[in-house]
Amino acid sequence: MKATMIYWKEGNFWLGKLLEHPEIMTQGETLEELEENIKDAYLLMVMDDVPEEYQKKEVFI
């Protein structure tokens, strides 16, 4: 999945959110850390109600 991260510097931290999911916002000391943190935050949101044992199947929509 591709998403657009919008980001800015505030003090010592980079802050960012996903344009497609503005409810997902995080920070990092570097842009690289911010990008990793935003990926983790997205996965936490997507997997919130999914049980530990799940299956995956690629579908075309």
C-alpha cells in the first residue's frame, strides 16, 4: 500500500501524519524514525481487532 506522509519539524522532533488517514499521527527524532513510527502506527490501527491467529489472502479490488 502506498500512502502520503505529511510532516514538519517542531522543536527537536519531526511530526507527521498520513494524508489518507489523518487520525494516524506520530513523531520521530529523525525522518527515518518518523517513517518507521508511522508505519508501526498504521499497522497497529489496521490490526487492532484482529486475533493473533489470522490468515491472509491477496485480493484484487
